[in-house]
Amino acid sequence: MSSDTFTTELAQFAGVQQQVDTNTNLETLISLTEDGQESSNMSLVGKTATTTASVFPLQDGSANVSYTTTSAEPIAIAVTNSSGTVVKTEELTSTAGTNTWTWDGTDSDGDQLADGAYNIAVETMDSSGNTSAVATSVTGTVTGIDRSASAIYVEMGSSKVNMTDVTSFSDSSSDTSASTSTSSSSSS
């Protein structure tokens, strides 16, 4: 083998070794960044999360949902358990603007249900009898953060909501609009 060929091959091996080292360093950097993000996210524990998910966390025998209608209109609310069984229904008349409904955790028979993850649906009916879903915002107290391989989840009791569905966090002790946007959720 000529010395030129040997030198060329040696340079190629050195380049490959540099790429392997770069990949290892990038993996380490990504892991440190994820660990740092998880540590930062742990500061959210105890805050109130507002989410657009239909997951309805019953915590300490109470759960809250907000919805907006353009006028006073009939509203039907249905709460289902994890098996999809309807456990509570209520028919109300909304007011124009933002409305809030607080569930006391009782089923349609008046029995107290266990804290946990439920689902909620809110529908309205127009004058022709046609129903349509109403967008909701659900709130709950953050009890933990769970990072899987593909996403970060906000835990509210036994309910888990993907971080991308959370619209804001606020201090539980106040109802002021001291909220934090979750634009960092794109890293999931």
C-alpha cells in the first residue's frame, strides 16, 4: 500500500471517529436538556393547569369546566368514567360568554364517586333541534409530570394530559391571570 493511500484511509478513519464522538456528545446533550426540562417542569406541581383535553380530573371531590357560548342557549353536559359509561348528566341554560360548571363528583343517583380521570362533553342545541359540541377548558391541580419516550404528560391526580393540550398554568392560590404559556410543548 502506498503512503498516499494509507494517509487517505487514516484521514477517513479519523473523520468517522469524529462523527461517532459528535453523535455521542449530541446524545448526552439531548439527555441533559430533557433532564433539565423535566426538572423545570416539576416546578409546575401545585399549579392549576388549564387544558383543552376532554379529560376531566376529579380531585378532592370537585372538577371544573369552562365553555363559551354566543347567546343564552340550552346546554347538555355529560361526564363519563374510564369505561365510557355516563355517570352524570346535567341540562342547563348558558349565558352569552364564558360559563363555568363545577362538578361535585356525585353521579346521577347522588352517590359520591372516587377521585380520578373522567371525560366531559358539552353540547348545545339550536332552535331546529340540531346539537353541536361546545369547546371546553378543563382545570385541575398539577400533581406531577411524566415524561415518556414521545411526550410529556401533566398529571392531575390520576388524570394525565399531554403537555401540548395544556393552554396555561397559574398559581392555585389566586384566580388572577398570572398564567404561563406552554410554547415549550413543541419539544415533546
